[in-house]
Amino acid sequence: MTIAVPTKSLPGSFRPKQRLGFNTRVSFNDDAGPAQGLRDGLELFRQAEQLGYQSGWAYQRHFDHYLSSPLPFFAAVGQHTRHITLGSAVIPMRYQDPILLAEAAGTTDLLIGGRLELAISTGANGAFDAVFGIVDTDARTEAKRRQARFLSAVSGEILHTVTEPVQGAPQGAELRVTPHSPTLRSRIRQGSASLSSAIQAAELGIGLISGTVLHDQAEGETFGEYQARIIEAYRATWREIWTTEPPPVAVAASVLVGTTVELREKYAAYDLDRRTNGIAASRPKGALAPASQPAGALISPVFQGTPDQVIESVFKDPGLSAADELVLFLPPAFGLTENIRLLSDLAQTVAPAFDWSPALQH
């Protein structure tokens, strides 16, 4: 792969990007069907690794035309890749059994050689209570309870000591999640959409990834300004509590490099769609339309245009400047060929300006 390195130098406020990744919904449409969508998703990760991307992320979405169960998908992708890390961004904890998730995560991580990075969220999502079951508290409180239980389980802590003889375990047996991956706990992140959730992540001693929707911002605050404030609060809280440097922070963003007139027109149309329809933009054929966008939510901008225009706009964005890792959010309705072209163009024309070096392939 030939990389055309731009001559621009990094602005003083722009942190060099340690890693470059991408985020996909692993979507499918009514025409091709889910099996083809999963195969295309696998091929996307394989091709991205060849392009030098260090991380690949997939979003979990229930009851729709997207990936609903990331861990078996990552176990499959891991058999076709060698280096790229595989991450969930994000798994909402409200509808997870924390022990079963810890078991599946440990198994997957061991199968793929310690390359799993789990991003989880504790947002107040109550859309599917009728399916997963109603709880006696609010959705956010329940999600935090399950998150705490999951972190205990994935850390290898004793979850229960058998107090009397029962089938399957002797009295006195100390029950822990098995198989256990000893380093997985250090690769858990919080998917943060607000200042409070970022601070919570630091308090828990887990990593941070900031996505494309934020809430609880100050009046008049732009998306990038608020995102930068979230990242700084996370780092400051981490240093205060743990007295060490915080782990690298990842930020997902729509960065679409138009290397031809046709691509620039296509990406400009997506930008308009996202500014007009918000989270309902770019849905594959047959996908559900979101009932509503959260009141007061901020939707991330789309950075699109020529390579020079994209570099300039990314340099000026406070949130992307503050991040250690840039995760390219791929429009859900784009197909495999479109996504590979997008990843290739960004890696060759824009990413080198961020002081990024592609992963070496062996």
C-alpha cells in the first residue's frame, strides 16, 4: 500500500493518534439477507487489517437489521485475522445477564488470542422490557448493577461459595467464571455519552470510548467542545483516583474522505441526511426507523470533503483533537465495497496527517 503523506504538521492541541479503527453495524438488507451481511462484515474486518487498521468495532442492536450478538461474530472474525483488536461499541448492560456475558467474553477472548475489547454502556434504554423482562428499578440503575456484577465476574472474583452439598458443586466450592482470561478486565471500556458516565468509567478503572451521540451538554456547547470536556474530566478523575496516566481514549466519528467528485457528492448527501434525520439516517432496506431522537441530544458532525478539507476540519475539532484513537464510524447503509473504499482512502490520504502509523502485516 502506498501512502501519500501530507505535508501538514500537527497543531499543538492535536494529540497524535496511537491507533486507527472503524465501527460498523454489521448490517444487512432485505434483499441479500442476514447471512450475507455477516459474511460481508467478516470480510470487512479482514480487509481492514490488511490496510493496517489496529481496531475494529461492531455495535449491538436487538431486533433489527444489525448485529445482535457481537461475541460469536468476533470469535469467527478472530479465525480470519491475526492482529486487529475486536471491540463491541457498545453493549447496553440493561439487557445482559452479567455472568453469561462474562463467560462468553472470556471464551471469545481466549479464542482470538487476547484481542477482545468490550465497550459497554449503562444508558437508560427501556425499549425492550416487554421482551427481556421488567425490573423493579429504573433502566439506568439496573444497568449499573449489572455492569458492576459483570466487572466482578470478568475479573475472576469469587461470585459465590457453595454452603451446602448440591448437584454439580461440592460444599465449600468457590465459584468463578471459567474459562477466565486474566487480562480481559484491562480491556473493558465505558461507552460514554455524557460527562457523568465518563467520570463513572474513571472511578471504575475502565477505559473510555466516546460515540456519535452526546447528551447533558452545557447551553451553547458544540459537540466537539463537550466531547473534549468529557475526555478531560475522565483523565482528571483517573489521575486523581488511581495516580497513574489513564488509558488511551477512543472517539468514534464520521470521517468521509472524498477522493473523487462522485464520492464527495455521495458523502455530502449522507452529511445532509444525518443533519436532517439524525440517528435515523442511513438505514439498510428493511431496518426499523427509530421512534424518536433523545430530546436535547447532540449528534456528531460529519467530516467530509477533499482530503485537505477533512484534515483541516478534524484538526479544528476539539473532541477529535483530544482523542488518542480515532474510530471511523461507517454509515450503516453502505455496502462492503463502499466501506472498504472508504477505509482505504482514509488510510492513504488523511490518516498519515494525524501522525498515525499502520500496523505491520506479517
